[in-house]
Amino acid sequence: MIGWLRGRVIGRTAEGEVLLDVGGVGYRVAVSGPVMARVAGEGHELALHVHTHVREDAIVLYGFDSAEDRRCFEALLGAHGVGPALALAVLSTLPPADLARAVVEEDLDLLCAVPGVGRKTAARLVLDLRTRLSVPDLPQRAVPGAGGSAGVARQEVRAALLELGYEPDEIRRAMGEVPDEGAVEDLLRRALQELAVAR
């Protein structure tokens, strides 16, 4: 079982894999979009936390920047109907903290921003991941039923921003500057101001 690799990148594939030279042995490792984006090219040194996925017909390695990313990937694999490709797509769109928050806030719209995830799949992810992901750092207001309407208002703002065509990364950055509480209109106005400044 391979859990971690460090080596020199000697190639990349169109399928989202890197070929990693580790002590003279070449490993093909499937990686997420963020990992691939920071690979400068051949000769780049790369360290990855690895999940070894064993199937009847193949052994596939999946590489991540952190142990937390790998843990989330493995939690996703345990969800109903989620295979490695979809799990990798989720982590390419949502970092672990955002995934955990989406699950706790039941933010189906944010989960639907992942390619290949519809509302039914998003709802299933919320159910399946709630017990699989530990979210000790999330504020109490984000827990359904524990903090009133604040989480609902923020969810409506996210949905509105998605409808307006903003990317998930832009929305996450803007929502980080939005107050925890307030009317939907006020929170949306603040988010749009942050997005305007960022652009």
C-alpha cells in the first residue's frame, strides 16, 4: 500500500496524471486540478499524499497535496454512487474546508457547481458525508437548526451568485468577507462589492 511519494515529474498526461520518478521507478499518479496546475513541468519536484485504489483489473494511485485532501477523497469514495473520478472532481472544485461547510450548511447549489453533480447527487452527498467528515472548526451558526436563519441567508446569496455566473472560487473568496448575519439583500450587496474589487 503506497501512502506517500516524493519525486521528480517526468511527464504529464491529458487524463490528469503525472509521471513521477521516485528513485528510478516511474509512478503514474492521478491528481486533482489544483495539484496539476502547480506542476511547473518536467523536472519539477513533487511530494504527494497517495491513496492506492485497488480494482479487479487495475491498481490506480491518486495523489494529493495534503493528508486532509486524501482523507476527504476517501470519505467521498465511501458515499453512495461516488467513484474516484467524481471524488477527484469534487476536490478539484471544493477544498476540504469548503466541502465540509457545504455539507453542514446543506448547500446543494455549491455542491452542484462540481461537474457531474446534480441536485440528487448533491443531496445524497450531504447525507452520506455528514458522518464521514469531521468539522470541528465550523461556527455553530452553520449547523442546521442551531443558528437560526444566518446559514440560510448565506446559502441564498451563494445561489444568487452562481446564477449570476460567478465561479465557485470567486464565490468562496467573496463569502469570506461577508458578515455572518444579515438580510439576504445586504449580504448579496456586500458579496458583489467584494467581487467587483477582486476583478
